[in-house]
Amino acid sequence: MEINKNTFEIIIDTSTPNSLIALLKDNQILAKCEWESNNNESKTLLPNINHLIKKNNLNIQSCSKIFAVIGPGGFSSLRIGVSTAKGLSIILGIPLIPIPTLLSSAMEFITENNKVMSITECTKGTFYSKVYKGLQDINYETQKEYISFEIITANDILNFSKKENIVIASSNPNIKTNEYIQNNKLENFISLTSNKIQSIIRIEQKYKAFLNNLETISINPVYANSAQISSALTTLNKGE
């Protein structure tokens, strides 16, 4: 059987205020596009994907895999990004690889010697978070475990910042200007992810057996439910 030498892969990330798409071949970046979406992915995402593919003389039919950052993150932007990725996966008959926002933000900082708290904004005054104690601590066996997170306040981040051998990581470019982060003087404690695309590639390689067994139809955006948000806001209002 003849191998299509023009096959490539697509990354779609609408989990932060800066949307990202990238084209990969053999785990190398062919091209990428980043833009400030302003919650306008419904008008910008597909045109930007189409433009990037045509600009690089590729054909969407040659796409062999799609990576989608599934959250947690903003409701509308994630819904559009993941729905677009699912639609392409189903129409083209190719795998969809779900990438959790918090792991992709933390991946480049995780070592055996430190703990990484990955954060991104949730609702006013609260943050999605997950703490990683090292790669050996990450043993995904179920999708529920893979997408787990907590909702915390800036005070929780402040308490974590006082511990030894820690990193606070985020891929959200606006996180340092969050008023609650600044009010708690936390902006200098936050390390921004420098190469999210490489982190996404690394995640897929490390957890390939698990990720490639997930059915496209079962992959959905990850958000907090109303009870989780209400509980976090109650804690915030108490000043705990």
C-alpha cells in the first residue's frame, strides 16, 4: 500500500484567551497560528485552519490525527474548539487526541524533584487547578482521572507558593494580570508555559496507549459545574 507522504496532524487549542492551531508532521511543527480570540472562535477558528492548510499546500483529506485541548477553560471557546475537532475527526475518520489544559500547561515544569500547581482562570476570583507531584505520579487509567481538577482561590495559590520545591504554571497569557493574582502579589511566582505545542506532543507520546483507545464521541469539553463554582465562591467570600 502506498503511504501518503503529505499526511499531517492538527492541534486545536481554544482553552485560553489566545487561540492556537498548529500543523505537525513527524512531531515537527510545520506551521502555527495564534490570535487573541475575544470569544470569537465561531468566526475565526475554521477560517484560520483553512488558511493555514492552504498556505502550506496541504489538503485536509491528508490529515491523519487531531489534537484538541479540551479544558478546563472558557465555556464558549472550548465548546467551539472541541466541537470543531470532533467534527473533523468523525468526517475524516481519524483519531482525536484529547489534551487536558492543566497538564499541557504543567508538562515542561514537571520533574522528580518538584511539585507543579497548574492553574487557569475559572470564574471571577477562582481558578481551575491541578497539582502534579512528578511524572511517576501520573498514571491515567480512566478518562475521569485524566480530566480531574479542583477549583481554588488565590489564597490557595498563595499558600502553595510558600512551599519548597514548587512551580506554579499556566499557559494563560493573561493570568498575571488577573486582579486576584495581583492583589495577592502572585504574578512573580507564576511561570508561563513556553512551548505548549511540544508539551502536547510529549503528552500524546507518553500516554499513547490510553489516549488512542478513547472514542471520539466520548470526548467533550471540560468545565466546572455550578456546584463546584458555588462552593469556590463561598470560600472566596469567606476569605479562606
